Amino acid sequence: MYRVWNYVTNYSLLLIGGAGLALAWANSAPDSYHAFVEYPLVQNFLIGQAEYEGGTLTRTLTLHFLINDVLMALFFAIAAKEVWEAVILEEGSLRGRKALTPLIATAGGMLGPVLVYLGLAALLGILPETGRGWAIPTATDIAFSYLVGRVVFGAGHPAIRFLLLLAIADDAAGLVILAIFYPTGALAPAWLLLSIGAAVAVFVLANWLPRWLDRGDQLRRRSTWVRKRLSFWPYLIAGALSWYGFQEAGIHPALGLLPIVPTIPHADRAFGIFAEAEVHLTDLLNWIEHHLKMPVQIILFFFGLANAGVEFSAIGAPTWLVMFGLLVGKPVGIFALGWFAARVLRLGLPDGMRLPDLLVVGCVAAIGFTVALFVASVAFPAGAIQDAAKMGALFSFGAAFMAILAGMLARVQKVKD
């Protein structure tokens, strides 16, 4: 396992810092906090929160929209990069028989929370008004889960790689859920042609064509010229067009860079999520990712600041739906389908990993935080239900203590690097 501890720690501290500041601000001066988050940056802008006034569409670019819908696109692009490499590379972690058990366990880790969430909502008689939040507890926060996983298992335990595979697959499924089930407005799928066209155009013109023209040229002069002179600019332009296409199509624009990520030249190997060894790879995709690390850390600080500002008085039924969906549904679902894959389907577990370790992995993966907060913000309109659901996402930090206790009870043997 390559060292990613420093990056994940920095990422986590900044995100926690933003969330903690938001909680303190919202509970001490809620009016000024909400005025800050919804501060209008530009009126009648090309992008922003849409409203109809007298039948005319107007958009206001607020700070919240800038963070959640524009800047968070960079965070989801990095997540998409890891998923893309795990799927497309010959040695990708989500390919082949070795990935089947964590993939099946991932399905359990998404189905379990949904069943718990909807079941509790039906039992409490609040299903109609809270039903849209079913996807909130399906999320797994990769960085925080990895952080806690290292505390419980140690960096060299095979359960850590299993956890990362599960979290990457969870992210991939989460992106699909966001795109399909949580449109931001009336769907206008024709606008997706702009995103598809931008992706095809930049792949052909900036990636495939220079390599095709360099056939037989060992110096690869055209590809080198494109890489040195144009660099990331064609992909930035294509990304902006794709983002706009998603916005106009009614699909959450934070996912707008996803069609562009596969078009960027990439290496034929990967070292794992945010691996430090990847700084030695010279392909454009890894270059972009590593130059985005610091900006994305800052973006996640502001994401925590803009989304975690929930008053404690907002705690309500949706809080418990999300929390129990994560803390109960996630571990049970992962263990149940993981056991089914390993024992019934005879796919097995990684060498050195036991069935009790699988349950502990499920507890670690129950930390939803970042993506759970994001889904809560799009599942419900601003108000009491959204705030209560966000509080449930924040309470998922309890999974860290649950995982540490489960690790002690399961007598997990830590394995160092």
C-alpha cells in the first residue's frame, strides 16, 4: 500500500475544519451564516440558481451554487479518475475475479442502507415526505474511511485494499444515482449532446489524432507538440462545455466533467487512490489530478462550511433515518452479501482477511459524511427536512468509534506497511 496518509489527513482536517466552523456559526449566528452561504455573487448570470419570474428564466450565482455545483465538479472529477483507472486499466482493481467479492459487498452496502431508511420511514409513517432521501445513506466517504481503516487494521492489512475497492465502486454507483435519480430541474436530454460532442471532439482532436499522425514517427513530434503547447487547455474548454450541457439538461452540473475524464491521455498503470508514487507518472491525467489536489482540499473546506451549517434544533426523524441507514444498514449489507460472495459463491476473501474483518470493514464504510452531505443537499429543498438529513450525515462519524470497538471485539491484528 503506497503512502497516502499525509494527503488524506490534510484533506480530512480541512473538511472537518470547515464543517466544524459551519456548525459553530450556524448555531451561534444563524442569520449571518445563511446570508453568507446564499450571498448573491452575480445577478442574471449565465449559470446559477434558476427561478422563473413572470415566465422569464433568471439565474443568480450564489456562493452556495458556486461551491456545490461548480467547484465540486473538480472533486467528482478526481473520484471519476480513480474509478476510470480501476475499470479501464488491464491491472485495474475493479477488473477480474479479484474484484468480485468487494463489488458484491458494495451492492450490499448500498441495498442495506436503502432498506433500513425506507423501512424506518414507512414504520414512522413519514415515507412520502422523506422518501427522496433514500440514497443519502448509501454513500461511503473514501478519505475518512481510509483514515479510520488504517487506525483499525494498519496500513498493510488486506482489508484496507478491500475497503478501497469497495469505496471506489460505491462512488461509481453514487455518481450514477445522482445523475439518474436527482435531476436539478426539468430534464432536457438534448443538451447532453453538447457534453457528448465536447468529449468526442476533444478526444479526437487532442488525443487520438496526434497519435494517429505520429504513426511510424519514433519522436512522436505531433503528440509532443500538443502535450507541451496545448497541455490541459483543450480539456478545460471541453469540460466547461460539458458542465454547461449538464446544467441545461437538468442533471446535477457537479457531474459535468465526468464525460471528459476518459478522454484525457492516461498511463497504462495505476498505483491506487491518490498514491504518492503517481507523481512519477507523466501522463496528462495524473498531472492534472496532482495539480488539483491542493485546490480540491480548499474546495472541500468551503464545501464543509457551506453545507454542514445545521442548527442542532433541526435534529428530527430524517436524522435517524440517515444515521441508522449508515450505521446499521451499511455494515449488515456489506457483511451479508460479502459473506454470500465469499462462502456461497466461493469467491473467497483476500489472503489474510477473515469474515470478522469483513464486518469491521462494513462499520468503517458506514462513514458517509462528504457525499452523504452532498446527496442530502440535492435530495431535499432547503429547509427542515434537508437540515435534519444533513445532521444524520454528520452523525455518521459515530461509525469511526463503532469500527474501532468492532475491531477490538473481532480481535483484528494490525498489519504495518
